[in-house]
Amino acid sequence: MTAEPRSAAAESSPAGTDAEPRLVVGGVEVARYLVRPDLDPRHGPRPYLHPVRTRAGTPVTDALPADHVWHLGASLAVQDVDGANLWGGRTYVRGTGYTWRDDHGVIAHTGWRERTADRLDHDLEWRDRHGRMLLREHRRITVTPAGEDAWWLDLSATLTAATGADVHLGSPATNGRPGGAGYGGFFWRAVADGEPLVRTAEAEGEEAVNGSAAPWLALSATAPGGGAYTLVFTGLGPGDRWFVRTAMYPGVCVAYAFDSPAVVAAGRPRHNRHRVLVADGHLDPAGIEARLDAAVVP
């Protein structure tokens, strides 16, 4: 796939190598983007953001953790894409359970459209283990300030079927796993000292918010080295649900196939836009609502 010519703005590259650009807000590096990570195929190789930090420098992502090595900071990943595992780890097989299979594909960067200190715009291919392209993706990541103590991460992704037919997206839940394990989509593996607090405007706690379709979901935690932070997630698309874990590990996912398979229809691209407020401190619901009301959405 041939990348589009880079604009003049794209020539002003952020610090870092081509494989690890850095995103900057107000002169402070807030995230690195690993574009071509050198990973075991079983870990679901894909571009991911890590480390992501608050404006005060508190880390808010984890990557390659011992409990789930294939959890990679903040990334897009789906466990079942027409039978290909693009999430990493074992595959959930109906009637059998989690099984190691030779079914791991890759989400590969193919070319930049724009690359600056506050914007990364590029093309990707979602491929199965044989290298067959399943989906084309156009992804744009931007960062903007949200006061002195916070910033917005904005990730938009357009997925287009590349097989000439509909492409189906599934999860362990759609493949038979009980317990609300509908993960797969935009996933954020957080880092926390102790169990974080998760809430929506109407509910609080992992059990109450997992599987909900609330307009926003917040995770408040303290990093292992100290530093309180809050992440406020928005951007559920039609049919999407929140997948949340706090007891086993801290993670939030905009799940594309929480309880039923999703489809990227042939000739009809799927558009998703995920926005995350990364704030220092523990925000209460009133503070979260005030930040959302003040947000300027371009």
C-alpha cells in the first residue's frame, strides 16, 4: 500500500525515531507511540501508545505486564477478526475455552500521512498469520491541552474491509465465554497501586459499569510510584459497550463486539472516535462533567 505524500506540516516531526514518535502538550512529552514494536507474534504485534503520562509526569499506561503480556499500553486490538487473533494471547474457542492456536496476525503501519508533535496520521493494515489483508485502517491521533493539569488524547480510526466481503469482529464473549468478557477494540491497560475506582454518571464499580453504554466512563487511580490521576473515556459507537476490569488488573476497553459480533461491511467503512481526558488528581463526577462541558471538540 502506498502512503500519501506527506504535507509540509508533516515535515515538522516530533522528537524520537520514525518507529517511536513522541507527542507533546505545552512543551511536555505526554506519550510515545511505538509504531513497529518488535514483539513475539503471540503478543499481537501492533502500534501502541506507551508510556502515556499526565502533564505532571505520572505514568498512566502499562505494557507487557506479567499477568497479560499482550496488553500494550493504549492500542486498537480485536481478538477475532474473521478468525484471526489480533489481540494476542490464547484464543477463546467455544466448547473448549482458552487455547493456544497458530492464529495470530498483525496490525502493521504502512505509511505516514502527517507527523507532528501533536498529530500522528497514518495508514495501517490488519493482516492474518499468512499476511492476507483483512482490513485497511486510517488512524489519526491528536493531543490538545485541557488546562494546566490535563490534556485530551483523540484517536479516530476508519476501518475498511479489504477482502471483498464483510469482515466480522468477535470477542471471547461472542465465542462463548461467560462473565462479560466482551473485550476487543480500543483498549487501555492502566497502571495502579491498588484497585482503581471506576464510575459512570450513574454507577460505580467494575460489576456495575462493565457492559454499560454510558456516555463517559472514568478510572481514578494512584500510580505505583505515587501520583493520583483520572482517565475519562468517551466515544462509544453504535453497539459498542464498556469493558472494564479493576480487581484482576486495571483496564478499560471500548468493546466493539461486547455481546454480539460486529461487522465491517464490504464497501461501508466503520468509523470510531475515542477521546480520553488524562488528568492529574482524582476527579469527582461534578469535576468530570465540568471538564466535559468545557471541552472543545473539533
